[in-house]
Amino acid sequence: MTNEKRALEHRERGNTRVDRVGKEQAEYRGADAYSCPHARACGACQHVNEPYAEQLARKNACVADLFSRFGNVEVRPLLGMDEPYHYRNKVVSPYAPGRKLPGMAGGPPAKGRAARSARAGGARGRTAPGSPTREILCGMYAAGTHRIVATDECLIEHEEGKRAILAIRNLMPRFGIEPYDEDKGTGFLRHAVVRVGHASGEVLVTLVTNGRDFPGSRAFCRELVKRCPSITTIVQNVNERRTNVILGEREQTLYGPGFILDRLCGLSFRVSSQSFYQVNAVQTEVLYRTAIELAGFTGAESAIDAYCGTGTIGLVAAKHGAARVTGVDAVASAIRDARENAKHNGIENARFVAGDAGDFMRAAAASGQRSDVLLMDPPRAGASEEFLSAAVQLAPSRIVYISCNPATQVRDLAFLAKHGFAVRVVQPVDMFPHTDHIETVALIECGEGQLRPPCVAKEGALV
Ligand SMILES: C[S@@+](CC[C@H](N)C(=O)[O-])C[C@H]1O[C@@H](n2cnc3c(N)ncnc32)[C@H](O)[C@@H]1O
């Protein structure tokens, strides 16, 4: 679609969109640009007030520059979004005490056990229901700080997710739930993490609390679901540490099955509170299709899906042309989800291993195994040298490297290039419109006429 056509469509739908983000707050500026009133204070979307076409052009130039060092590489144009707003299906908000209130009722007071418990001094961080002494702040931290920019709307967050965040805030006084004060370490509710299934519409709410005891939790959940009926499950995550890390280790399910299901590339995936799941589902499909195309599966190849999360890419590969897939991830709950995902999609040619990807690769290389394709999608820090050395030893014919940080990807590709691999294709995908972040998929092959990786012709058991 051309920019003019898009602008025309947006103009026609302009009022609806502006209504959705709050007419008095966001302003439609034509040609794909909305102005976000919080942009300066928040800082998360560095380019939200720029036309989208300009954002794409800047990212294209940046990728071309980064990968120019590899010489003969096909750098494809960035794949952008048709609708680059409200794409974030993971909405996270802290809750913190704000201004002192002269006296305010937070809605009708809770009844029964919740109220009795709170009045009796109840759990840590609880006050008498319905009598808050301070405003409760939620929203996002200003970039690089722990200062909350209180917002009721956001141009990139999923609206259903934001609705849940606000409903929680509005219910807290009624149930005597104090927001967490990170300076003092007091209060009960630290964060809510809301995940919305893009295709399923199912919503998972994780309430991160400073203590396990949550009297009245059933009534709270009931009321929350009444206000946001798309919530299908609520999990309590306990984090009592004085830390910036959002989630703690202990969890209990308060409502529903404890996970949501979502669909990607024709498969159904289970997403639980601790497991990694891409935040932009529309572009995740674009990303995965690109990865599968570059892997060039013919039905005969074995593949490793390193840093597999809940097994999403590996399972799509197992369904679309890989003969066998082995996935590895360090998070045990993600691997549990990956195994469940294989089972309920009826996929039998994929297995998943919990552990460090570097250790897994080293053990596979040491035991003389081989794999035709290596799919890898490490976190922002990139892969360890140990991982890359083992990859060189395993000598897959193709490596498809997905990265949310092209700077570390370029570093890792330089290592592989030094050991006889050649970077062939780079396909950027705009997973994070309006921000500086760039996602890239690179295809790396064993370079002809160059140094051959040591075990390219090595016989061994398939991983
Ligand atoms: C960018 S995510 C990719 C997840 C998955 N490929 C997807 O598309 O949903 C990175 C993953 O690497 C995992 N991870 C981080 N460090 C790891 C390590 N040393 N070994 C194995 N997995 C690791 C994280 O748990 C996370 O699931």
C-alpha cells in the first residue's frame, strides 16, 4: 500500500483511532503519524511522532551500514507493519504510591473475608478497604529511570492489556491493596504483567506481589474478570526481593488454567507467565516465515532450535519441512510449554531440552553429532563464544540467526565468518515500530572456496 493510500485510509478512520487513544491526548497528524502526548516524558518510543515511512528508511540505512563489513551480502528492505499501533501484546506496569489524597473513596468497600482480613491488619501491604490515603500510579518508567510516567493510554500497547492494568489500579483501594513502595520495600502489589493472545484474544494477568498471603484474592479476581471479561487466567507471582527484576520464582494460579493459548503460523501455542513470547504477534509471523524460507527445508534436514523459548520457531520448522528438530532453552517452564505445544499440535518430530544452549552445543559437538540447520535466536547479549565455537564444530550447512540486537549479531557473525562461514542474506523485520529497536534474520552458509569448517563432512548421529 502506498503511503498516500495509507494516509487517506487513516484520515478516513482518523476519528476512530484518535478516539481509541483518547481524543484530547493523542493527535492525528496525517501520513501515518500520531503524536503521543507522553513521548517526551516516557521515552520508550523514540520516534513515535515521526512518520512511519521515515522510521523505516532510517532503520534500513542503519542495517545496511552495520552489515556492509561482510561484503557480498543481500541486505533486503525492512518488512514494516501496515498498522504499526497497539502491537505490543505484553503490557507491563508497576504500581506505586503517588500524591497524598485528602480523602477519597475507592468504590464500594469489599465485603466478607477480604475486608475482615484487611481490617484485622491482614497481609503485608494491606490497608482498610475503600480508604486509600494516596493516589496509585501506574504506567511506564521514564526511560532509564524508576520514575513512573502515569498514563491511561499508549499508542503501542495492546488496548485490552492496558484496560486490565487500569482495572487493577481502580480495584486496589476497594480491596485494601497497597502499591509497592520501592524505596521502603513496603506495600503489596509491585507490577502487573498482562499478555494478550493476538489470535485467541485470551488474556493472562500476572500479579507480582511483595508477599504470598493474598486474602480476598478470589473476590479480587472475580471482580477483575467482571470488569475485563477477556481475562481467562490470573497468576500470582511472589517477589519479595529488593530488585529491579520484575518476576520472582514462586507462583500460584489464582484463576483459570495458569496459561493462555495463542496461534502463530497455523499452530497453537501455550504461553505462561515466565516464558518468553514475542511481543508483536503480527510481525512474529513475518519473522518466522522468513526464518523458515531462509532455512530452505526440503523435508530431510535435522535442525537445532537454540534459545527456543516455548518452541515456537522449532515447531513451525518441524511442521514446515524439517525432518527433526531439537530445541534448547535455559528456562525450564518454557521447555515445559514447548513440550506441551508439541503434544497439543500433534507434532512428533520435535523434542526439547532444558539447559544452557552453549553447554548443549558443546556436548553435541563433543559427541560427534551433526545437524543440517542451526536456528538460533539468542537474547540481546547474543551468543557466547563457547556456543559459537561448538556451532563451528557441528558445521551445519545453514545457520539462520534471528536477533533483536544487530550489534551483537554482527559481532557473532564476524566470529563465524572468521571460521569459514559466509553471511548470505540479511532480512530486517520491524518488530518494534516507533522505537530504535531492529530485528534481523541472517542466513549464514559454509563459504565456498573459503576456509571449510572443520567437520563439514563429518559423519555422525543426527542431533
Ligand atoms: C529472544 S528469546 C527467543 C525465544 C524464541 N525463539 C521465540 O521466538 O519465542 C531468547 C530465549 O533465550 C533463552 N536463553 C537466554 N539465555 C540462554 C542460555 N544461555 N541458554 C539457553 N537459552 C537461553 C531465554 O529463556 C529466551 O527464551
